[in-house]
Amino acid sequence: MRNPLQIRKEYKAVCKKMAELYEEGDGIPSQEALYMRLYSIRMTLEWVHPALIKTTTKKHAERLTELAGYKHYVFGPLFATLFP
């Protein structure tokens, strides 16, 4: 199993590449298939390491409550993407 630092590095690399693809297409991803694969990887990494998910609160107890209500946290990383 990877440690959180490796997961964060991979997450940042995926987000950076997604941003590049989005900028190349002027608001629409230039390579949509690759963009969607990266999106799936990003969602999976967030599910594996929930600290990557940005929440509105900073307090630990409130953050956990918000994460429990987050769409894909309970059902898996692609549930929210495939079945909104």
C-alpha cells in the first residue's frame, strides 16, 4: 500500500495534467477520452485518501460529517460519476 505522500504526488500530477488539457481546448478538454480517464483516477485517489477532498470546514468532526454526506465517499469513486 502506498503512503499518503505518494498518493498526494500522483493526485497533484493528475490535476495538473487535467488543467493542461482543459487550457489547450479553451474551456473544453482537448482530448476528452484522456481527460475522463484522468477524472476517474482523481476520483479514485480521493476515495482512497479522503484528505484530498476539499471541504468547506476545517474542524475535524465537522469535516468527517461533511465527507460522510459526500456523494462518492460511501458508494465508491465512480458511483457519483456514472450514476448521479
